[in-house]
Amino acid sequence: MTGHGPAVAGGDRKAFRAVVMAAWAGILLGLFIQIVTLGGRSAIGAIPAALPFLSAVAGSVAWSAIVCCGLAIGITVENYRPQITGLLGLIAAPAAWAAAKGAQRAVQTIGGAPVDAITATVLQVGAVKAIEYGLLGYVLGRLAARPRAGLGLHTALGFGFGVVFGAMIVGLNVVHANGPVPPAQMLGLVITEIIFPVGCAAVTYGAGRLAGAVGFPGPVSPAQPV
């Protein structure tokens, strides 16, 4: 019998706590983004009605919790961390996008409002997000083995991804719009596509630290010289 059992069990408990923390942090991040968006829209005199705001909150929370949870699961594994985190980002993003749209449509249905259609723009944005968070997950997984990759580097990485892929998503909305995109909608897009990757990278970093993954190289195989 080896003495690794309790250590493995302890690592599993840490990983579980890290994922739960990421899920809650994702929920809070989704709420924070909507509060910031509401403040921005209020500043330009475009305060949304209650139902559209609740619909946006429901979608934002669903999206944020699922993506953050998916990346956190990947960052807590020890072997093939970049590949697994990237794969989970690739899977979690479209799943979260579908859940977000489902939550929005559910709130609209309950409130008796017209239900948003699933258009080509929605599908194309979902595809862009899958690529974005697949790549972000892979890079975050690579950073997890670098002791000097702190919170600042993680958030800067998230900001860079937000700028690049946010521009693509804004462009898709502009191209497919029937006319000029309303300023309030444009503001909401920019806020969401910039803040969320930054926040998600920070949440993933926190989950990795809590699980003992970020800043520590993976375990060395007994066959390797030390």
C-alpha cells in the first residue's frame, strides 16, 4: 500500500472546492457585468425596462457560471492541463451560450414579452465564443505551470482576448443589423466582451490557486530525474 491515498483525497477536495468557488464567482461576475451595463446605459439615458433587464441578468448569470466552472475544472487537473482546459473551454462556451439564450427566452416567455429569435448572428457569435474560450483555456492551462504567472498576467491575458474577440463579435452584430446598432446595445456588447474574459481569467486563476495548481508545476514522474 502506498501513502498517497490521503494526499489524493485531499487534492480532490481542494479541486472540488475550487470548482464550487468558480461557479459562485461566475454567478457574481455575471451580476456585476449587468450592474456595470445598467450604469453605463443609465449614463446615456437608455435605462432598460424591468423585463429586458431581468432577461439579460438571467442570460449573463447562466453564461458566466458555466464558462467559469468549465475552465476551473480544467485548471485543477494535473496531467495535460492546457489541452483539457482548452477542450473544456471549447465545449463550455457554446453550451453556456445556449443556456444563456434559453434563460433569456424563458424569462421573456414568463413575462409575456416577444421571445428573441435564434438568428444567424446568434449562431455565429456562439462559434466565435467557442474558439475564444477554447484558446483562452489552453493558454490559461499553460500559465498554470509558471510560478511567476500571477493575477496581473492572467487578467491582462483576458483583456487581450476580450479586445480581439470582442471586436469580432461587435463586427458580427454590426454586419447583421438591419440598421445602425443602438448605442445602448453597442455599449452593452463592449462592456460584456471586455469585462467577462478579464473576470473569467481571474476566477480561473483563483480556482487554480485554491486547488494548488496555479504557480506549481505538475507532478514529476518517478521515471524522470529530479
